[in-house]
Amino acid sequence: MLVLTRRADQSIMIGHDVVVTVLEVRGDQVRLGIRAPREVDVHREEVFAALQNANRAAVLESADAAASVARLRAPKPK
């Protein structure tokens, strides 16, 4: 992990097109501004984790549904 020290109104660059700026430091909270291209997703870590979990659950549900349909379509033994 890279650790940097920045003050309010100072920035860091990530790659060539993502800029993270410290907007305000108040007590134990830091407000950040992030400028990135529209095609770059920017989420808080907990939101990103929730999205990943929801996507995994959706894939599992789709696989279960596909298996159920396959069982329904399979020829019945005589």
C-alpha cells in the first residue's frame, strides 16, 4: 500500500486521468473529490462489496433457474 500525506486542496494522480483531491479535513473525517472519466466506476468500498455480492447472487440464481428449466425440458424416463 502506498501511503501519502496531503493537505486540503492538494491532489494525487492515479494513472493519467484520475485525480483525487483532499477537499476538507475535519476531525477524523476527510472529504475527497474524485475526478475520473465516466467509464471508470468509483464507489465507496462497502458499496463496491455490496454490488459484488449482489452480482454473485444473481449469477447463482440464474444458474439455478437454468438448471431447473433444463430438468423440465429433459425427456422423462419410461
